[in-house]
Amino acid sequence: MQAKSYDFTEGSIMKKMILFSSPIFLTNVLQTSYQLVDSLWVGNLLGASALGAISISGVVVFTILSFIIGLNTSALTILSQYKGAKDDKGLAKALNAFVVTLGLLTLLVGIIGFFLSETILGWMGTPEEILPMAALYLRINFAGVLFLFGYNFIATVLRSLGDSKTPVRFVAMALLLNSVLDPLFIYVFDWGIAGAGIATIVSQGSAFTYGLIFSIRRAGVPFTMPRLPETALMKKIFKLGLPSGMSMVVISAGVLAIMTVVTSFGESTVAGFGAAQRLDSLVMLPALTLGSALNAMAGQNIGAGKWDRVGEITRSGLILIAVVSVTICTLVFLNAGFLIRMFVDDPDTIAFGERYVRTVALFYPFLGINFVLNGVIRAAGGMFQVFVLNVISFWILRFPLTWLFATLYGEVGIGMGMAASLLLSSLIAIGYYKLGNWRDIKVLEEK
């Protein structure tokens, strides 16, 4: 049965926002569960060393693919604008350009990564005892990287066209297959860490194949035989995609910089911060989900020239994320100790984690504001502007403020600095949304 695709250029905004974003949230939860299940099987069947090996390999794959992931983000903006403009010919041409560009780049990354896996891990300072396992697992992942990126790209295409339910099937399929194949390949077939890698690419390859067949036969996505795209479209893709890729680099580097502040306070603080970060990654899912949903919703209306609805979408998004964020931050604040104890049992670690979570929880709504406004600005094609906002957020506010407060108040200051940066970065995002020139950006050619 074909899932419903939404036309966001008419009808109720809040109702469609909730119906459209709910499956995206479920998809994000399943993606998080996929990584968790993979880690649980490897850790329990092969031990801590193997778990460390796949953790390092996962960071490598994500970091190297960040530029291509940025290009994929730009697809949501361009394709949703063509959808809103009801320009089927332009949509088909843009889709072909993305398929060729992203396909070739992913293939190139896969080949280079396959042959340089051990070298890359050596540059990262991977411990000698786990280097062979990590290299083997990484090579297998690079061999199937086209599947990983392929089914995520198809999910992005469907969302840009207003269908957020079908991608849930891809991820659920990959999760279920991986849950079955991991113990089968690792333990029953005795393939060790290679079995974990093979289970991953078989699961993702199956999800990609199903997604491609469904998109062509059932969803009516205008995929065609790949052909050389127009130069103008290629320039547009890289103009929007490059800042998106660089945004991910800026965020990753900012997190690493903050870790240098945390590590200066010792093992208990590091462990407590790590537990709190796992909690943060779950708390951020609603904001991350809504940002992606608004990217597609606002993109269709910008393509249709309905700027009044873009404003309504922004207001509805802010109301929705405020309700969700306040609910979450209240629950987290009241249950901080219990939540941290789910990850660790050391008293000092729990004490720091609880203080940190209670400090930052009060400022989660400001994080939601950032995601909502950035999603709308991205929908207009403001990828470079969002990149600048991320630089300000992480390198001018978050890292310096965390360092400053930690210097003045000790480990308690880490949470204070993070909280202050969330508040200030949201104020800057609001200022740019109201006063910036993002509405003047032209993504589609003039008719």
C-alpha cells in the first residue's frame, strides 16, 4: 500500500506538521536503535575490544561521508522547492543530477576508504590491539557504503515529496534484519567481527533495494537511467551542499573541542559527561525531527511562492517544539539521577552527570528554537547562513563559554557554559531569521 504524500502548500499546517514529523521521529528512533542493537551484539558476543573497533570505524565512516551527507541535505531543499512549484520536469532533472553526483562521490569514497582503512585508523591513533579488527570491519563497511547512503538518499527524496511514512519501512527492515543476522553471522557462522560488518551491509543493501523498487513502482518517484547532468544544476548542488557538509565538520570539531575541557577534570567527570551526552542525543531527537520536517514543508511553500504560509509554518513549528521541549525538560529535570544511573553506577560520576543534566535541561527549549529556525532557513537555500550560525554557536559561544565557566567554577561550570551558549545561539538565530536576507536567496531558476 502506497503511503500518503502531503502537499504542504495548502490545508492545515499544524495537523500536517504533526502527521508528517511523527514518522520522521520514529525513523530517527529506529536509526538510534540500529546502532544500539549492533553495539549490544558485538559487545556481548565479541567483547569490549570488538566494541571499541566498531565504534572507531563508525566515527571514520560518518566523518568521511559528512560532505556527501551535506549534499544529501541540500537535496531536501532543492527537490521540495521543485515539488512546491509543481515543476515536474525540473524535479526529474534535479533528481538525476543528485543521483549521478552523490552516486559517483559515494563510490569514490568507498573505493578509497576500502584500500586506506588501516592507514586512516593509524592516523587516528587506534590502539594496536584493536587495529586489525577495526580495519577489517571498516573495509567491509566501505565496500557497502553505497547501500548505506542509497537508502538514506531515497528517504530524503520521499520526504521532499511529502512522504515521511515509507522511510520508516526501510529503517525498520534494516533494523530487523541486522538484529537477526548479527548473532547468526557472528556466533553461529563464527565469522567474528567480519560477520558484524557483513550483517550491516546485507541489511542496508536489502533496505536500499526495497526502497528503490518501491519508489519507482509505487511512489512514482521520477528516477531515470543516470545521464550527465547540466552544469548549472551541478553548480547549484555544490553551492548548497558544500556549506552543509562543512556545518557537520564544524559541529563534530566543536564537540571534540568541548571534550578537551571535560577531560581536564578527570575520569569521573568524563564518564558522567559521556552518560549525559547519550541522554542528550535522545532528547535532541524531537528537535532534529522537526527541523527536518520544516525543511521539507517550508521548501514546498517557498517553491510555490507562498511566503505567508512559510511564516505560519515557522510559528507552528516554534509552538510545537516549545510544548514538546518543555515537557521533556521537565521530565528530565525531575528524573536526572535515575536517568544517569541507567548508564553508570559510580557515585562521583552520577553526581556530576545529575548536576550537568539538571542545569542543561532547563535550556532544551532554546535548542529546539535553533533547529526549527535553521530548518526554515535551509528550506530557502540558506546553507551557508546556517553554516555561519553553526560556527557562531559552537566556536564563538559554546566552546569558549564552556571553557570560561569551567575555569571560573570548576566542573559545575561545564553545564553552565553549555546552557548559556544554547540561550545566546537561539537569540542570534531569532535575530537572523527576523532581519537576515535569507528570503532573497534564489534556488530555482526564474520562469
